[in-house]
Amino acid sequence: MRHSEITMGLGLVGILLVAPATLAQDDDQELEVELFFAPAETVTSAARHSQPLMESPSAVTVLTREDIEASGARSLPEVLRLVPGMDIYMLKPMWYSVGVRSRTTEASDTVQLLIDGRDVTMEFFGFPIWAVYPFSMDDVERIEVIRGPGSALYGSNAFSGTVHVITRQPDEGPMASFSTRGGEQGQTEISGRGRYTVGPLDLAASINFTKEDLWTNRDTSGKDLVRGHLGAKIDLGSRANLAVEAGSFYGSGVLVTDLGPVTIDNAVNAFGRTRFSYDDLEVQVVFDHYEFDLELDMKLFYPEAGITLARIPSFKAKTDKLTLQAQHGINLFYNQLIYGAEYTFNRFFGEAVIPNDQHEHRFGIYLQDEIDFRAIFEDLADADLPPIILTAGLRFDFNSMTGNYELSPRAALVCTPSDQHSFRFGYSHAFLKPTFLESSLKIKLIEGDLGNVFDQLSPANPDLDNQRIDSIELGYAGNFFDDKLILRIDLAYNWNRNQVWFKYDPDIIGTRQVGPISVPDISKPGPGFRYENDQSGHHGHNLEVQVIIRPTEFSRFFFQAGYRQVFDSETGIFSNREPVFRFSSGIDLSSRHGLTLSIRGYYTDSFWRDLPSAISILEPSSNIRIPTTFLLNARIAWKFSIGSTDLSTGIEAFNLLDSVHWELAGQASPNGPDFSAERLSRRFVLFLQGQL
């Protein structure tokens, strides 16, 4: 980034900060606001039950409803930029890379996404589609992000982190609400939600429509989404309740890949869930159906000869996923036990590239114990100690598709010498099972420039082992000056082994002579052309800092940063292909007239890296340069009432520096720079929200 751009950006921040501060000093305009971002008292994801945040055995970041609104984010990855230690990149239209504390790929399969406890991993690829899901950001009540391995509780996909989205339940939120927004580049979004109560029964329904490129009519990007959700909850007395919900989304758009554009005509997810709770017992049944039609124009090239070897045809694919879960908690002497079991059945079927009707069974059993040492010493030795809690857990998982099983332990010791300070030391192990794409997919090809040379490509490897990670963590949380200053520091050291990567070695792959040209014989994949486990692995440290300052109850400043450095296990030297520094910062202010101002800044240090592609075959990785970026967003809103309706309207400005900060650029993605340049240039969005 040029020095002048940084100076301009910082100067703009100063102007925007001084103006509200001057307003706050005006005697005639006393500020009246609700507390911005009150500290979250409890979390539920770190131990699968509600507990004080200061006693959490894992590093957790909580994003509240106010955080989401103030950021202006309309997609989940965008709001996750506020989490220290997370890497968020918009690689292509409808495609994000999401990572926590570890190397990320386009697949983003190392981070698990839960929605109200439901794992939304698309099992065909082994990762969630971060750009689409059956809810809008208006439905989200809070987001809890576990930074670090979580397989001891959640199984395979909780490899380097877990994102748990908690939506508004049928008995929560306003009775009716709506939201509409639109602006540059053809972005339009309309959302609505309503709920109704009849005796012990609560009902809720929501719908969302999103349209991109409504006016610009570009053909290199676009995303159209329609999503809806229905929910019902009935109280069965003071100790039990039953919840039933169903939802779906329909999407279409364009995904630009290294091998050509992919048109997604029909991406559908439909799900249903029934959940029963009785005291500390919870049982749920979830059914998910995914379906997508892909129109491809993807060619397998042989660069040395400048010819097309073959083409991947269009195809339809479907997956069904049935999950049964049961969990129970019990207090026994000085122990709080949480134990449960999960069973998942996945079925894959489709046309052209997917052999019909393959399936897998997954089993998971877990046990977690929280031991209160202070209570033990008080009763046995009459000693007065600060609260000391040891959390220990173990989970067993089995996957029938590969036959692999895994034991995932965890242990954490948390000491809170006072209500204002907490220290944590922990260890955790996690794993990532090979995906269907990596272990079982058989891709059929059609003719290329040389005619029908190859009949079938089979890059899958049924002998793959699980990827594994071990992490040691130190954490500190402190509140100072009556919670006017909040400090969070987390340090982790990770060991990553058995990473699955796509191996293509033209020196050892078989070849076939076609006239005077020798071309790879991909009809008989050998050791040089398939998925493999990387035996070398890597390790490295992570440092994450979060600072929140509330000089008055009417304002809030925050700063959070993540630093990471990775070593190669073979050479023992630092890798120069990893991100080393990211931070986000912001301010939130409000006046007594209902005017609010929120500013967000995001900085990424420059680096080079290899991004393995989930779709590219002959070019499995691309040298990508992520430039140094400084993104500056602002949101101004005015809240007012008309009768019993509370309204909010305003403008959101993105990338105020008006500089082309590409999040992705490189020869391997020819359409990426054009897309990024448009999306990341300065743009404005108008919005109107209301609720009863």
C-alpha cells in the first residue's frame, strides 16, 4: 500500500472520530444510548452447556446482535473478520476461504459451522458453503467462535475452530420485523420475520430474498438467493419443551474457477429438525438434503503441449444427511459430567461424475468432566482457594467410508482468582477425516482436442488417513475499571500432521504417446496423480489480542489482532507463505436523537502462499499474492419511532479509501482480479429496518 493511501485512510478515521466526539461534548445534545456490546456473561459452545465466559476452557469470541448490525455485514464470513486470528478471503463469487489459526485452503474444511447446534457441513465436499445458508443475518442473535481444536466435543470438522451461529428462537425477538437494502453494483436484499404466541405454543417464520447484479448485468459474478425458515416451540411444563423447525434455501450464480466458469443453476438445501429437551437431557433428529446442478466449461490442459486433454461434463449431484444426537448432563459430587452420542448417515448420488448411491456411517461418543477443585479443598482441608476448574474430555469417532477411527482428548485448567481475572492452560487434539471428494469420487471425462483419449479419471485415494492437529494454549482474560477496559490474550502452539493434498508430479506419472506428443496418461492414475497425506507436516505459534474500551456507557472502542508464524517440520525454518499479521478495529457512538455511528477498519499484512484448489486438477495449487490491505467501512443509522413501530434507516459505506485492494490476484484465476477490483472499490448501500 502506498504511504499516501495510509495517510488518507488514517486522516479519514480521525475526521469521523472527532465529529461524534465533538457532538458528545455539546451540552444541549446529551448522549442517550443503550450499552454497546455488553460483555457476554455466558457461552454455550465451549463445553456444550451454559457457563460463565471467564470459566470457558477454550478461547472464545462472542459476536452479539449489536456487533453484527454495526459491522454492516450481510454474509457470515464478512462479520467473522471481527474475530482475532481468523483469515477471511473472498476468493471468487459465492466462494470464501475461512480459516482459524492454521493453513487455509479454498475448501475451508478445517472450520466447523454449526447453526443452533446443527452441523451444516456439505458432506460431498467436506466443508460448509460459507456464502449461502438457510437464514439471513437479521435472524442471528449471536455468534460464538471457538478458536482452536474442538473435536473432543464436535468431531471431525472442528479441526482448527468452530463457528456456532445462534439464531432467534420462536419465543425471542420482536413480534414482526423487516429489512430492505440496496445500492451500488446491483445489490438488493429484502428480509422479513414474524412470530406469534398461542398459550404454550410459539410460532415463527422468516423469509429472505437476495439479488446481486440486478442492474449491472455482469456475467462474471452474481448470486441469487431465496431462503425461508419456519419454527415452532411448545412448553411441556417447567422442565421440558419440544421444538420443530424446517428451512431451505435456493440459490444460483456463477463460480469462477481456475479451469473456467461454473454456472450453478440449482443449489438447494432443505432441512428439518426436531429437538426435545428435559432438564439436562437433549435429543434431536436432523435431516438435510442438498442438491445442485452444475453447468461446466472446464478443461484439463496440458500446458507443455498447449492442448486440451479432456473436459469435465455438466452433472447433477445430491446428498442426504441424517443425524441423531443425544446428550445428558449430571452433577455428581464435585463433578459436572456431560456425555452424549451422535450418529450420522450420509448418502451420495448423482449423474456423470458421481457413482450412484454411495453412503457412509459415522459414529461419535463423547464424555466431558468438569472438576471443581476449590469445592474439594474447602470440604477436605477447609482451605480458601480461588475457583479452579479442571475440564477433561475424550471423544471416539468412526467413519465407515475409510474405516478410520480417532480418539480426541482435551484438558484445560481454568483459575479465576477474582471475578475480574481468569487464567487458562489447556491441551486439545483434533482430526479431519478425508472427504468424499478426496477418498471416493470417480470423475468421468469427455473428449478434448485429441479426441476420446481418456475414459476415466480417478484421483480419489481410499487409503487416506485422518489429518491431525495438537494444540497447547495459554489464555488470560481481565476486566478493569468497572469493566471500562476489557483485555483478552491467547497464545497457542499447534502441530499439524497428515495434511491431505493433491499430488501431481509429471516426472513420475504415466504418459501416452499421441503422434509426436507425449501426454499424461490420466486414465490410469498412479502415485503421481491422486490425493496423498503429507508426511512432513508443520507447526507454529499463534498470538491473539482483544482490547475493548468503554470510556463512558455511551461509547465503545475496540482493537483486536492476530499474529501467526508457521515452521516447516522438515526444514525447521519459518514459512514465508503464511499470513503473519491481521487486525480489526472500530468505534461505536450514539446520540440522544437516535443517531449512531459505527466505523470498522481491517488490515492484512502482505504475504505469498499456495492455495490448493478444490476444483483444479492439473494445477492443484496456485501461487497467490495477498497484498497489504487496509479496508475502512462506516455505518450511519438513525433510529426513530412511528406509533408502535421502531424504524432504523441510514447508509453503509464500504472501502472508503477507494483503492483497489484485491483480496485475490494471480495468473491462476484470470477473472479474480476483475471481480475483486469491482467488489472492493468504494460503494454505498442504503437500508431501512423496522420492528414491532
